[in-house]
Amino acid sequence: MSHPIRTRVFQIPTVRPLLLILLLSAQQSFGQHINWSALKGSGPAATDGWVLSIVAEPNGSVVVGGDFQHTIEGTPARMVARWDGSEWNPLGMTLDGFDVQALARRIGAAGVYVGGSFETPTNNIAHYAGGLWRELGQGVSGEVRAIATHLGEVYVGGDFESAIREDGSEITFAKYIVRWNGAEWEALDGIDGAVNAIVSHNGVLYIAGEFTASGFDELNYIARWNDINEEWEALVDATGGIGVDNVVYAMAAFGNTLYVAGAFNNAGSIAAADLAAWNRPRWSAPLGATGADCCIRALAATDNYLYIGGDFLDIGSLDVDGIARWDGANLEVVGNGVGPGGDVLAFGVDPSLSRVYVGGRFNMVGGTIAADNIAYFTETNACPISGGSGNCRISVNQTD
């Protein structure tokens, strides 16, 4: 993942400077009620790598994955660790590899699915529960970037050529996306490029990434799975526009809308820079044609907001550090962001504690709080603009 050097250029007009300062101050203070916290244990704070994935567990703990090889916030751990509310703990045996890029839970079931680029306990994908690692066959042949559950089964996407059965034989038609039914791998209709994101929304499975077609069918970086016909379908808008025009890095369902983020300029037949919203059969553009000055890498939704993370300094009309949020009508800054110059690469949401976890590459949050690549804030009193009691709690749209 590249992180280009970015330089902010301010052009200050000579007229009405006081008015300009007041406007900028008002804009940047919107959303400043966020109270950030670091996840620090008793050891010295240090994380020797980035946080790339986060999943909250129902007991109030949180599991994070990344490319850290020795420590997370001073605790010995390699690529994956669990925060129990007061301390970090390694997750079972040490993984052998490069990183953990994807984490997912199956609703109502114990444990967590772990995917990335590793060889132990099995190739690039495994399940951890009750202190034990469990293999899914012998894994897949390349890196895993996304995992999601849909209708009781586990879907795994990434940059791989095949899935590997328990006996070591390969399913060669399982390129980039494959399904685990609880006992064995199942191939799906083929696509021609890597999968970066998977979401189950309103009973439909969506994938997005770097692919453009399935066989002779044009898809353009995003598709939905037809459970009856067992095939991928394009997202076609009312005027015949198909998909988006460049790579997608993240998706999230906010209310009844599917949001898609990446490095594109158009969605279907409309101009939509970096972030687009799909309500079949129409796309809309929350950021218009402005977008962000760099890439949007992560999305997550609560009842109140869609959280937007990436390696950007400006998004829409806001000057931010790597994070912003969307309430369905307005874009806001989030508590002075992760900076200076930080990147948000992952979110996790815990409805039981009203927490939003933020991971990536940063050493400070909220402008003053030291945090090594992982932090959280509580969304208490952050109700929708349309109303609320002032004591709203967050929840996640969960479909399995």
C-alpha cells in the first residue's frame, strides 16, 4: 500500500481575512465533541507496524490485525492481538507471515476469521476460537483481503489463484473469491481481478475491488451475487451505467444505502469522486466531483454516521487528518483526526460499548493524545441530525 508524500498549500486571499478565519474555524470545529482514547496496557507504548483490520467481539474485547511483527502498544504480539479492556494479549500461537488484512465474525457464533498473508497455521486464512486455531481446508494460494459472512456461509476474497482442499488438492476455478460452507471450499463464478471488500447488505452479497468482468459480462469493479443463478451481476443504473471507473477499496452499508469508496471519478453515469452511494437503480455522489486529495481506504457505519478513513488531508470541502464522517446529508470532521499526517486504514464498531475503533498508521489522535496506530472514541450523545434523545447508542447493520 503506497502512502505518497502530501503537501498542503494554502492560498489566503487579501480581502476579508477575519471572515475567512472565522469560517475556517467554524468548519473545523464541527464535530469536535469527539473524545479520543488510546488502547494502552501496562507496558511501554510501541507498535512496530500498522493496524490493517479490526473486529469487535460481543464480550467487549476487540481483535486487531496488521503488519506489526513484534509488539502492539508494547505487548509482544505478531500480526494479530486482542484487547481485553485493559491489556493486549497475543492470539494463541504466533502467526508466521507478513500481515493480517481481514478479520470477521459470524453473528451468533464464537471466534474470529483471520485472513492475510501468512503460512501458519494454514495458508492465508484461519479461524480462531476458544484458544485454538482451526484450518479452513489448507487455505488459499495468495493473500486474503476481505472476509464476510452471508446466509450462514463465509466468503473470502483477495489476490489468489485457487483454494486448497484439506487433502491438498486445489480448486483452480476459485480465483479471487471463494466460499467456505463450514466443511469445504466451494468455487464461485469467476472474476478477473482481486477482491478488496465484501459486504452482505439487505440479503444481498456485494464484492468490490480490482476486477472488471466475470467471463464476458462487464462488471467494473463492483458486483452483486445472484444466489439463485449462482452468478455475479453488474450494478447497472437507470441510464445503463455499469459499476465505477476505477478500483474500490472499501464498502459499508449505512441505513438502506450501500456506500463504495476508492480511487474512482465516476459511478454509473454520474460524476462521483472517491465515494459513491448505491440505491438500486441509482448512484449518488456524497462528495460530488471533488472527492479527497488521496485515497479512501476504510468505511464503517453506525446508526448515526458513515465513518470515512484513508490517507487524505482534504475531503470534500474539509481540511482533515485521515478521518471524516457523513450523516447522510453533511460531512464532518472527527475530533481533530489522526495526525499530523496520519492514515486511517481500518474501523471496528462495538455497539455494546458505543465505541468506534480506528486503526492505521498514526502516533496521535485528537491533536494531543499519543496513540500508536490504534485508538477509539465513544459515540455517546451523537444522534442523527433528524432528532434523538441525546443519549443514542450505536448499532451495526448485521446480516448473516
